[in-house]
Amino acid sequence: MNPVLFIPLAGLVLLSAEEEPEARAVAFLVREVPSWSVENKCYSCHNNGDAARALYHAIRLGRPLPARALAETSRWLARPDGWDKNGGEGGPSDTGLARVQFAAALVDALDAGAVKGQKALLRAAELVAEHQKEDGSWRPDGEVIIGAPATYGACLMTYQARRVLLRADPQRHREAIARADRWLRQVEVKSVLDAAAVLLALAGNDDAEARTQRRHCLELIRRGESKDGGWGPYVTSFPEPFDTAVVLLALTALGEEKDVAAMIERGRAYLIRTQQEDGSWRETTRPAGGESYAQRISTCGWATLALLATQGRPSRK
């Protein structure tokens, strides 16, 4: 049992670089996740959505967390009808995206046992389904050239929304899921980030069209890997923590594909190498090099999820 996870939130001590990277990442989020609602009197998609998902996953893996870390988030997620009025002035700027992000966190809260019963998820799925586009996708408001940690993009948003509907009631939402599946099989995938999101969404689908799309996505990811491990949003981009994290999650969902284990190992090494002393990562922004608390916390949530998902995998160099 790692005692660092029981340090009071107000007095959290930074961990040394020699500590397990997963423990350092979790300890950082234990401090940050509850801080936003306390300091800003509202709930956010970055702290109470993306980052909270990583902590719920840590609980599922048996990592002990202080109850205070997720208590307010769990209460918030269990009341979907209040999500559109999050306490901030005017509510979320992108209601559809916020619903998907909170609903995705609710799925993980249920799986971790932090929220009980299906009632909240059934309602959340209804709210998410309202924002599906005619072509079967879900898209953030405005023109998004490439997704970012806190804004997702169409492919990642569609993957998360589809996951919510599947977990809530696949029979009730079968038509919406079928439309999403058709879109995911046919969408023109040009970026590494979108390739990873589509791989995640089509994992387990073995029809010919899905296999063709998955092969294309995996080849794009192979070509986009940097020399020392890690991925950026495009094949020619420098690696970023967020894009690398989503790729790693996608690769772990594959079977025994050639060279996948080695890519996972190199990508994981990149995340560990770029982790900061306090357990966090510098935010991935579009364009790169910007400053954003929201993107930083979402980046850390995705990166923590990727480290937890790949910890203990066998080496296959």
C-alpha cells in the first residue's frame, strides 16, 4: 500500500522522481481533481470529467485513494439533469461535449463502485444521444481542425459517446449506436489522434469494413511514431503527451498485432520521460506550446489512464 495516497489534500507532498510514475500521476490528480469545484464554485469537464476518469480507473485497479478526492465529483456525476448548469457563469460553453465528458466519467464512476445503480447513467445516455449528428457522429461546437485534450474532436467524442450508450442500454440505443458504427467505419481518417480514437471505437468489430478501417488506422499510427517513441497529432508532428496517451490506450485494445507491444513500450517510456516532478505533464495545446489549465488537467488525466493501462505489460523488444 502506498502511503502517499493518504496524504491530506491541503498538505500533499511532491514525490521524488524515483517513485512509481503511476503513483506520482495519481497523487497529482488526487490534489487537483477536487480543487476546481472548491476554488471556482463550479464543476468542469477537465477536473471532474477527464481527470476524474483516471482516478476512478485507479480505484478499479485497487489503488487506495482518500475519499475526499472524488466525493464531490461522484455527487455531481450522479445528477445528470444538473450538468447543463455547472455553477459557472452561463454553464458549459459546449453543452454537447460537456455531456459526453461527464457521462464518460460517470461510466467509470459506476465501474469503480463510486456511484451506485443505473438510473443516472440511463438519463445521461439520453442527454448524450440528443447531440448525435445526422451522419452518426458527435462533434464539438465550432470548427475543430484537430482535437485537443479538453475538446476531443469528432472521432474521440464519437468514441466516448458510443461507449456511454453501449454501457447504459445497448438495446434502447441500438439505432444510434449503429449510425455511429457506420460513421466510424467510413470516416476519412487523416490524423494520428483520429486513428487512435477510431481504433478504440472499433475494437472487437470484426466485419470486413471495420478490419479495413482498423488496418488503415494502425498503419497511420506506425508511420506517426517518433524516433524515440511517442506520437503527435499528425504523422509528421513532434510527440505530445495527450496524443501519445490516446494512441497507447488504442494499442492496448488490439490483439497480438505485429510490433504493437514494442510500440506500447516505447510510448510508455515517452510518457515517463516527459512526466514532471510533481507527477503531471505539460499541457498538450493546439498549436503546441500554449498555456491552459484545462488542457493541462485533461492531458494529465489521459496520460495517467495510459500509464495505468500499460503498467506491467510484458516487454517484446
